[in-house]
Amino acid sequence: MTGLISDLLPRAAVVAVSPLPVLAVVLMLLTDRGRTNSLAYLGGWAGGMAGVAVIAALAGVGEVATHPSRPVASVMLVVAVAFIVGAVVEFRRRPRRGEQHVSPWWAKLLHRIGPGQAFGLGVFLVVVNAKDALASIDAGGQLEASTASPAAKLVALAVFVAVGSLPVLAPIGISFAIGDGADATLHRWRSSLERHGPLAVAIVLVVVAIALLVQAVPALRHG
């Protein structure tokens, strides 16, 4: 089980370094129904990670992930190139030194949503973000390929979800622990995420692209 958890932790770290979902929960906590909605959002985020991983495991992607065929490797290559392009775009749109950063256009929408919509938003952000979805699919492949017992796989999945959810959980925990006194901290986090988020995303996209290329290129050469 320890080996399986070790295999899943890098995938969880890839999901965890996602400034947009964290910014969403920080902005959510600054609204009137912030605490209720943030818990629903956390449930959707964690459920989305677990759901994608379980579906991938049941679909039997373990062999595909570890020994990709030539067509699969070609897709991985395309995705890697897309990630590199995305990294360039994120890097270019980061606020320059001294430049005023602005809140995203969708921030105002968070004032009008309820718990059900917040839950759906959590699931949505896992599924539509290629980086997070691919990391969760890869985690499912590792679970499917592992020879660990079902109980051990369940524990490993729980660890994967917990680590991937930590950055989303942290602002919620602070808000519940400190109450209204947490607003100043949340505003500082909001400013930092809006300013440095694009650079963080660019770095992670490059790292994931390199990992995909390491798998895809040998398969294309020998496929």
C-alpha cells in the first residue's frame, strides 16, 4: 500500500497546484453564504477527483497509462504540446511588476449561487481542467494496475483525494477557525492568487507536459 500511495502522491500534487479552484473558494468565502457554499464546493471538488479516478480504474486504463500504444502516445504528444502552449499563454498573461491585477469576471457570480451550484462547480473544475482531469485519470490507472488489496486501494484513493484537496480545504479551515477575522487573510490570499496564479499554472503545465513526453516519445519510436 505504501508503494501505491507513493505513486499517487505526485498525481495529487499536480491537482493541488491549481490556483483557479483555490481562488474560487477564497472568493466564495467572502460572500454571504460563503461557509455553506464552500463546504459544498469542497465536496464537489473531492468527489470529482475520486469519481474521475474510479471511472478510469474501472475502464482499465492502467495498461494504457504504463504501456501506451502508438495511437495513445500520439494523443499524449498532442496534449503535451497543448500544455506547453497553455503554459506560454499563462506566463504571458501574468501581471507584470507594478501592473494592477484584476479579479476574474466570474467572481461576481459567486454571490448568487447556492450549495448545489457550488457542488457542481467543484466537480466541473476538476473535469474541465485538462491538467487535473489527466492527473486523476492517471491516478485511476495506477489504482487499476496495482496488485494491492481493495482496502489498500481505497485508502490510497482517500490519500490522493485528501492531498489534492488540501489547498481548497485550507481557506475553509481558516474561515471556520477564525470566523470574520479570517477576511483579512482571505483578501491577502485573493490578491496573491490573482497576481501569481498564472505563473504557478504555467510551471505545472510545463512539468506535466514533460512527463507526458517522457512516456509518449519512446512509445512512438518503438511502437
